[in-house]
Amino acid sequence: QVQLVESGGGLVQAGGSLRLSCAASGSIFSTNTMGWYRQAPGNQRELVAIIIRGGNPNVADSVKGRFIISRDNGKNTVYLQMSSLKPEDTAVYYCYFNNGRFGAGVPYWGQGTQVTVSS
């Protein structure tokens, strides 16, 4: 089992910045994938960004150039630095984890954190 604890999020004006953090604990393998999804009201959950330990990040086209994903392997923590935020970025953001490469293991989810961008 893996536990995920998210922090960050909140209300920000368009053009502003926020940083999300997610710390993983529990049964963590040396190869693992961490990342972020988001879900806006009425929409399906969508991938925002993922990063495999020791690998390159993958970022959705909709946020490329504005969001940066990074991780601290010593702390088993993943970050999402969000800049130039737009109202359409408003959503609940969920931390994601699986042991192994992306999609190879059981997925674990954080509790979700609300990000609201006002125009």
C-alpha cells in the first residue's frame, strides 16, 4: 500500500502561480511513477503531467510551457509548479502514483486539492 498526501492549491487570479506537492509513503519501489491528474466539473479526469524516477517528465499539451513537474526522490515527493494560470485550469488536482513504469502497477491517488483560477 502507498499513501499520498497532497498540499498546495487554492484560489489565484489569472496569470498567477501555485505549487502543488505530494508526498508518498509506504511500499515504494525503486522504479516508480508520480504525477498529477485533474478533473473539472462535468469533465473526465485528465492527465496533467507524470515523471518516472530517473526519467524525463511528460506534460500535457494544454499546460506545456506553463506547468513544470519535478520530484525529490529522497523525499518521495512530486511537485507541480503552475504558472500563467488560466480560468480553464480550474479543477480538482489529484496526485498519482504507481510502482514501476507509468501504468504498469496498481494506481494510487491522493485525496485531491482544489485549484480555482479567477478571471
